[in-house]
Amino acid sequence: MFLFDSGYMIFVLPALLFVLYAQARVKSAFERNAGVWARSGVSGARVARQLLDEAGLDDVPVERTPHQLGDHYDPRKRVVRLSAPVHDHSSLAALGVAAHEVGHAIQHGTGYVPLHIRNSIIPVAQFGSTLAWPLFFVGLLTNAGALMDIGIILFTGAVLFQLVTLPVEFNASSRAVALLEGGNYLNRDEVGRAKEVLNAAALTYVAALAMAVAQLLRLMLLRGRRR
């Protein structure tokens, strides 16, 4: 059966378990440090604003988003958006996440190459991930090898997107730690707990790449059986 073929059991199922583990770990790390207040007493929104100003990005606003875990930097509108638990609170988790998103804004402002590459291939990755599976599935049902090949090529774009995302996210986290410690927003003991949150969040991107690679290998295995 297509849904539970050997490729799914060998490649996708282990990757899925890894994804679930990464999601559980980031949730646990955030919740564990969301109740530990930074001695500086400043909120995530305030930290983000001050770090942006110090980086010469005073034209980048900090907005509050209603989406839970919706923290992100929007490169198109050049705005940092923080969820309520991050925007309003001064927990170690909040400051770590806020500084991470500022890290992305600084990447954008300084022309960090991996971020530019990621932003450039977003449309290709979205297009590829949307059409890859339908094209491959139709090709599988009709034994049309060309359609299956196109599906694999399109999905490869999604894998490349996940691959280039890793250095972008790890670099943003490194910047966040340096900014928080260098600006005395967190002391040495507090930095370790902020790192815990950021490392757990980074693991989710590793898991996303593992899942994408697993899906690609599954497609290639299915294609090989139809030659």
C-alpha cells in the first residue's frame, strides 16, 4: 500500500518520530524557562527594540502577533513580530526568542548570504512542495516516469530550502546569545537557560530537514521500482 510502503517504514517513520521528539523538546524547554524571570526585568519587546536600535535598525518595528509561537522576522515588511508570551514577558525564554528574531533582522540588514539565498528560493520551494506529490502520485498511478521525475526534481527544491535554513537559524541563535550577554540583558547563569530554548528550537529545523530528506529518498525508492 502506497501510504505504508517500505520507503515509508524505512525513511519517513523514523524521521517523523524525530520531528515529534523535536517538537516536544522545544515545547518543554520553552515552558520550563517561561516561568523563570530575567534579573534585568525587561520584556521581550523591550529587548528586541533596544537590540534593533543598537544595531542601527531603528526603522524596523516590533509588533505583537496573536499567533501562539508565531514569533518571526518578516523580511518583506522588515518587521519583528513576537507572540504574547515573548512580547509581554521578561522570562529567559522570552528574551532568547526575541533576540533570535532580532538576529534575523540583523542578518537581513548586513546582507547575510545564506538568508538572502533562503529568501530567494522560498517561492521555488513553496511551488515545488505543493506540486511535487500530486505530480509524482499521478505518475505512479499511470506509470508515467516523466511525471515522477518532475515530482522528484520539484521536491528537491524543498529539501534545498530546509538545508539552507540550518545555517540561517543557527547563526541567528549565536547572534542572540552574544547580544543578550554582551548587552547585560542576561548574566552568565541565565544565558545557559536561554541557550537551552534556542538549541531546542534549532533542533526542530534539523528534524524538518531530516523529514524532507526522508520523503525525497522515499520518492526515489518508489521511482526506482517503476523503471
